[in-house]
Amino acid sequence: MVKYKQQVQDMLSAHEEQFKAFKRVHDEYELDPVTHQEAFNEKGLEIQALLRRWENNLCGKSESGKFGKFSSNLAEKFRGEVKVHFPLIDHVGMIN
């Protein structure tokens, strides 16, 4: 398995309860964004913090090394893999 996909799987496993709770809110938000906006943003901020921490763990070492130019691509792939599970993750913090 590719490193960024493994990192996403490890993150989902390590914080299973938080991601399950966010998945419920995410699915409700998908059906009715206006009604569930506040809960989605609240849970989403917690998830965004986790994503940043795991993304930094994945990309942090490569940024300062000879592979620094590939770090942004790796971060994008990581975020893309997260969007497979949570397609609306980028909507956290937005107001409808």
C-alpha cells in the first residue's frame, strides 16, 4: 500500500470513535446542509486538527530533505484520500 493511503488508514483506526461521530454528522450535513451546518463545523474543526497533525507527520520529514518539492504533491494525495471517505471535508467552516 502507498504511504499516504496507509497513513490515512492508520489515522482512521487510531481515532475511530471521532471519525465515526464525524461520519454521522457528515452524512446528515450532506442531506441537509442548512440544518446541520453548526454541528458539522464543530465536529469538522476537531477532524481538521487531526488531519493537519497526520499530514504533518507524513510530509514533515520530506519538506526539509532533498524531496521537498514532492511534499506538496504528497499532501494533496493525502487530502484526496481523505476525501474518498469524507467528500465534504472542505466545507468545514463554510456558512450556507
